[in-house]
Amino acid sequence: MLQLKSFTFNPFMENTYLLYDETREAVIFDPGCFEKYEQKELSDFIENEELELKMLINTHCHIDHVLGNAFVKRKYGVPLYLHQKEQPVLKSVTSYASNYGFAGYEESHPDYFISETDRIKFGNSSLEIRFVPGHSPGHLVFFHQETGICIAGDTLFQGSIGRTDLPGGDHDTLLNAIRTEMFSLPDTTKVYPGHGPMTNIAFEKEHNPFVGKRARF
């Protein structure tokens, strides 16, 4: 059975997720761990659970979601996967990281590009990929059908959506992508966002003020 462990890292209160199954193979999404104590919290859990980390995946590459990329790649020797359109987003972080107080930021580089036509496979588990741009140009969302777990990044939040005023963002694109790609997932789907608490598709369809039945924006 697939299991999920969440961590909240860095001043942006970013959610980092580990998925692993009974084989103890694991993948990590959006490691935001920058401080040493954050890195230790992550590595202690991996060690205590005897996990074998196989892949590092970025849903998208804004600074708060990639602060721990270099640490994870170096410590666990895993490849970095992201959408090709996120490569310039990742590269740009170096130019502004110090402005946000991350003077010691280490640059990371992708090893593989993935898209919605691929699947993520580890252990006995397989994840479907959805392309949900708008918050960033190459944003990907990951869905595990058997458990209904969705790693959503900064697309759909509890009662909100990702901001679209950053470079590469587009409001209408995000609204359309959520409605076509995420709202086509089962209503029982558990949405784990890049910030804040978990939600589900049924609730957001009904109540989300941006994309739900009562949308006001």
C-alpha cells in the first residue's frame, strides 16, 4: 500500500512529500529543505523507515520547491525529474535566491524531462501524470489511482488556487487546466498541495471560489 509522509519546510511553509510502498522504495516531491535541521528531519525519517530513495521530482521549479534539490541529489545520488518547460524556471533561481535570504542556495540540474505521457514507477507503485500549467509553464501533477493520492504542487489549494502573477504564469490557463485535468479525477481524490492542508476534488468542485460551482473570480 502506498504511504505518504509530508514535511513543511522553509519560510514559505512549503510542503515536501515522500511517497513509498511496501518495497521501501520511495520518491520525493519538491524538497524545500534548506536549513541543516530541515535536512536532518528529512534524512532521519528516510533512515528510520529504511527507505530507498529512487527519484527526485519537481512539480514545478519556483524557489520554495527546489531549495533542497542539491542536498537530496548529493546525499542520495538520485536523478532529478521535471517538465522541460521548467528548466529555465529552475535555472533562474540562482539569480534571485539571495534576495529572499537564501545566500547559500546550491544550484541543481535536471537529469530527465517528463511529461503527461509518462508514468512514474517505483516499487510496486505507478503514478499518472497530469499537465496543469498556469502557475508555472511546465507544472505537473501526480496521481495514484489505487489510493486516490494526488501530489498537486501549487495548482489547487483548499479554497484557492496557485498564484499566476509570477513569470510564466497565466490565470486563464490555470483555471482551464484545473477544470479539465484535475476535476476529471475522481471526486474522492485526496489533493496534497504545495502549501496548506489537504483537500479533495469534490469539495473544491463545490466550494472553490475560483474554479468551483460558486466561482466568483
